[in-house]
Amino acid sequence: MTTLRDIQNKMTKAVYGQTLDEALDTQLCIKCKEPAIAKCYSPAGIKEYNLSGLCEECFDAIMAENDEDEDGWGFFEITTNKE
Ligand SMILES: [Zn+2]
């Protein structure tokens, strides 16, 4: 049976070169590969690390990127409008 964690591990392995489980086992951030807890400055950040494997710094950086990408469906619209 494929669990959500299996999917997360596959995705994180593809994107970051390590699985979420590996990152949590070593207590390193999955993205910057530095000690994650040291880079979490709030309890919410530590909670987020245990869910996503991202230290708070990287998590905030990713959220900031997504905020700028307001037209996130652009690619989808282009591909579906093409006949
Ligand atoms: Zn990080």
C-alpha cells in the first residue's frame, strides 16, 4: 500500500536528492541540508520542519516565491487552449 509518506519521500527524493525520512532522521533541512532546528525561530517552524523537512528559513523562502507567482495557472491555460 502506498502511503502519503511514501509519496512525500518519492517527491522529496526527486526534488532535493534525499527523502523526507532521511532529512528528519538526520535533523537536517531537506533543502539547505543544514541543522534544521537551529534555523527554526518559532515553535511553528519546528512543527513545519517535522511535516515538510524544511527549516523555517527555507519554508519562508518557498512561501515568498509562491506569493510572487500569482499567475500560477498560466502554463495550464496555455496548454489547454492549444487545439
Ligand atoms: Zn533550510
